[in-house]
Amino acid sequence: MANFQGNRINPTRFSTGQIKFHIIAFPLSIFMILPVIFIICQAFKPLGELFRFPPTIFVHNPTLDNFKNLFNLAGATGIPMSRYFLNSLIVTVLTVILNVIITIMAAYVFSKKKFKIKGALWEINQAALMFVMTAVAIPRFIIIVKLGIYNTWLAHILPLIAMPVGLFLVKQFVDGIPDALIEAAVVDGAGDITILRKVIIPLTRPALATSIVLTFQAVWNNVESSNNYITNETLRTLNYYVNSISVNNVVAAAGISAAASMILFVPNLIIFICMQSQVMNTMSHSGIK
């Protein structure tokens, strides 16, 4: 039955019955992909096209000057753009790895273990879903200062290694794993680490992929850490640099900002394309459940 539902939701073969869905989906897909095309084309437009009215989606005279000016401007500040990019890459990779480890372990504990304050802790996680980053900016700043990690790499990483929405999604998948399967693994002598590696992780890959995508986007696009917790320019990230360009000189930096925005956008697009099938499986699983 599960296989039948999975085939209906995510079919592997084309059939004539799908034509009516393609007729509706095709124009919608074109409409939704236009912003992606616009962002990419903006990066290659000369200044004359960037300020043309009415604005155009496609570039008519593509140029690489925006990218050349971006790298030249970064070099003029004393900090090359490659440094900001490397900082973003290091912070994002480390945060995503730590987030996945913490999320899968916490989901396993909340779903399959019993302890006294389990309900209270889970309610705290659910309540955390309601708070935006701005609402917790001051408490988070105080905690970072008290921990002595202000102006360090940990100021980037620590606030984002646990995401309530990721834990919620993964726990729903772990809840669907039969307790009998866990008990059978225990009878065979498996410990918690082995159960996580051999049972939990393989059966929750779609949810983990979704959590990775959400975490990656949150960390890669994060600018609050560089603004609020970092004063050392060599520790700041690419998103901070891009935002500083946009704020300092809107007109002259229009082409540079367009090129930098595309550089920021492409990794988000790539990771979503690579994991979109897993993300769709997560959504369909949540809907069926």
C-alpha cells in the first residue's frame, strides 16, 4: 500500500493521465523560474541595462565587468572577496554537519526514549518555532558575550546548530519507525549509536535532506552574526559583504551587487536541486501522515 501511494505521489514513469497536470504545471513552472533567470541575467547586465525603464528580464549585451569590479573592490578594502566566501563556506559546512548530528540524535531521543521532562522540552521546541531571529537577538547577544565567544568562529556557528523546524520534521519520521524494529536491534546487541547509523538515519533520509537544505539556507544567508557578534573583518561572511556594498552606494554598486547576489544565490539553488526529490518526499510523507 505504501509503495502504491508513493508511486501515485512521485511516479517514476510518464503516462497519458499526467498530461492534464503538465498542462497546468508547465505555465506555472515558467512563471516561477522567471525570478531565477532574472537574478542570473542581472549579474551580466551593463549599467545601462540595469537602470533601463521599463526593466527587462533578459540581458541583451552580457558583460563580465560586474564580476571584475566586484573582485577589484574587495581587493581595495584590504580583504579579498575570496576571504569572505571562504568564511561563509567554513561556517556553513561546520554548522550543517553539527546541526544534522544534533537533530538526528535529539529526534531519536524525543521519539523513542522516555524521561521525566520529555514533554516539557518538546513543548519548548514547539514554542521556539514561533520566534523570529529578531525577537531573540538581544538574549542571544548576551549569551554569546557571557560564553566568551564574541568575535570568534563559534559566534557564527553556535546560534544555528539547533533548528526547531528541522527537529520537528525529523522527529515525525522517527515516530513512523516501528518500536518493534528498534527492539529487534536491541535484542541483536545494538547500542544507540548503532541504531542511529543502521536504522534511524537510513529511514529518515528525506527529512534529514530537508533539514540540511533549511539549515544551509539559514546559515548561508545569515548576516546577523557578522553584524552583531563580529567586529574582526577577517571573520565576517560573504552575505555581510554583499549587504555592505548595497548600503554604501546603491547607484554605483548596482552591477557589483547584482554579481554578488548571484554568487550568493547559486549555492542555494544547487543544494535544492540536488536534494529536491528528498524534500518532496518529506512533504508528501507529512501530508499522508
